[in-house]
Amino acid sequence: MATEIRVPTLGESVTEATIGKWFKKVGDAIAVDEPLVELETDKVTVEVPAAAAGTLGEIVAKEGETVGVGALLGSISAGGAAAATASKQETKAVAQASSPDAAHTTKQAAAETAKIAGDAGAVEPRTMPPAPAAAKLIAEHNLSVDQVSGSGKRGQVLKGDVLDAISKGAPSQPAEMPKAAPAPVAVRAPSSGDDASREERVRMTKLRQTIARRLKEAQSTAAMLTTFNEVDMSAVMALRTKYKDIFEKKHGVKLGFMGFFTKAVTHALKEIPSVNAEIDGTDIIFKNYAHIGVAVGTEKGLVVPVVRDADQMSIAEIEKDIGRLGIAARDGKLSVADMQGGTFTISNGGVYGSLMSTPILNAPQSGILGMHKIQDRPVVVGGQIVIRPMMYLALSYDHRIVDGKEAVTFLVRVKDSLEDPERLVLDL
């Protein structure tokens, strides 16, 4: 008896995934809970484990295909004997098909089938509906499924098939209501012969496509503006130097800067709640909690895991959670729950040496704080020029919901808390 392999529930608002990689080939032995296939979603990479032991009997969805929640990916055959038998039968069938007589018979049958279909004006029937992303594009561009040739398993129409049809000028069907003309699909001009031989074309991962789309949507939707300030890091650095050994011994985690910054942000969010809100149609939703997203760079792209209820946590608890999420992000082990629900984001470009930048909002959030490199600079303190470790701070915000006065006040509150960290302890 075969056990079906299907796309699991991927979390809130996640309806589809792309097949990233199959870890097994048809006929390979499989143990219970052994990872079978990697799915790339809008937010994370998910491994689908085996629900039963046996051998991989069939792969239905190939690498690169887009599949919806619950879609059939393949099947597991019970026991090794059944798989071996199937493999032998398959080998025999291939051998028979390779013989001259079989090839002639197959070719003749195919020709007769094509002739019948041509005489009847028929098209080979589809046995699978379009992939969810493809169906959405078809609806948006007012096309018919029959206008698109499917390249997926059993003729399934994939997103790339629809884009290809649009680029070739597939005519849309008459609509009941007038619609805006679809945006043309950008086609890259061909490279010269010398350059083309030195180029490599690699398909964007689902995560990278989502990052690109969401960043562009944020720029197109929000009235984004950035305000800057700088903070003297002397007090935080002195406090960190004084207590880092005791802190690590007691809590089992290093005392970094992110704990201080996260705590400073949650204090400022309580005073300026619009920075912790979002727009929903004509309403503003104010969040009476602070789920802080911490941007983490990985080999596959930028991900933003969330420290939930950071406003209720101590600096030690924040550091522990950030450490856990950072390791999970680098190992590709983040869960969908780890990525959802953020109300504000902190991005630390300083770890890469960035001196100043304008971070892009993580929609639908209305604010993101950019941290940068700590650099010794001359500043005036009490009428004297002194050298201090300074950091530029950047707050990008949605001007539709956050006024300039609120944005500046928020950033000043963060600055004040970091320059006088006792305020964080005393909740001032």
C-alpha cells in the first residue's frame, strides 16, 4: 500500500510553495521522519518528512514547480520488495521500448493519435489544474487556461508558462468590466556573443522572489521617509565591558548590543504608538504589544525572525531569543511561526561595515530602525572636542501614519535610552 506525500499546512497566509530539492530518488529506501523534499515558501524553507518507511515510489511534483497546500508531491511504497519489483518492471518496459519493433509501434501509435486529435481539432486534455500562482496570473490577465501550454507534470500550467504566454502576446478574453491593461513583462536584451558565454542564468529562489516583490511593494505603497540621528555608544559599551563576563556566566549567552537596542525600541514604541501600528484600508490598527523583527542575512537571502512580546522581556531573555533565532536562520531551521506577526523591525547593517543607509520598510509595518557601524569620531561635549564611539541611526517610516514630529521624537527616545542605559532599567 502506497503512502501519499502531500504539501503540509505552511502557516498563516502561506498558500503555495516551490519545490526546492528532492533528497531522494525513485527507488531509494526511506526511514520514518527522514526528510524527503525541501519546499521554499514566501517566508521560510520547509522540509517534508516521511510519514512511513519504505521506498520512494513516485515523484509527482518536480524541482522548480509551484504547488499549493495539500498538493500531491509523490508516494512511498511499503517495503523494499515492492519497489524493487517496480524498478525491474520499469527497466523491462524501457528495454522493450528501446527495441526497433517497439519504437516503430510507439511511433506509429503516436502518429495515429496525433492525426485523430488533429482531425477533431482537439487539444490534449489536462489532468491537473493550473498551479495556484499560475491561476492567479491567468485571472489577473483575463486569460483562458486553454491559451497557455502547460510544462508541468501531466500538463499542469505553471507560473512561468503564463508569463511566457503573456510575453508572446496571448490575447485576453472579453471581460464584463473594463480592466487596466496588464503591465508588460520585462524582457532582457540579449548579450553579445562574447558576454553570453561568460554569463550564468540561475533561477531565483522562492525566498528571493518574495524579498524582491515585498520590497518593491513597500516602496510603491508606503509614503516612505527616513530620518537620521547619531548615538554616543560610550555608556552601553562601558556597561557591556563591565558586566559581560558575569552576564554570560549567569545567563549562558553573550551580552551584545541587540538586547539594548531592542529594549530601547520597545520603550520608544510605548510613547509613540503610531510607529508600532499599521494601516488596514481606511483603519489604523494600533498594536498594544511589541513583536520585534530582527533582520538576519543568510546564504539564501534576508530573513526577519520575530522576538515576540519583546516589551515584556528582560535584556537577557531578548539576547537568548535572538541567539536562538539567528542559529535557526543560518541553519535553515526557522519555522513559519518564527517569521510571523512582527510589528517593528531592526536591521543591523553595521555588522557588515555599513556607515549609513536608508532601510526599506517591512510591510505592513510602519517603521524600521537601521543600526550602523560604531566609529570613533570627534564630537563636542561640554564645549570640548573629544573622541567618542558614535553610531548613525536611521528610522524609515510610513509618512501616511507617522508624522515627522513623531518619527524624530521616537528616534530621540531611542538615542536617550542608549546614551543613558540606566533609563532602561528604571523604565524612564
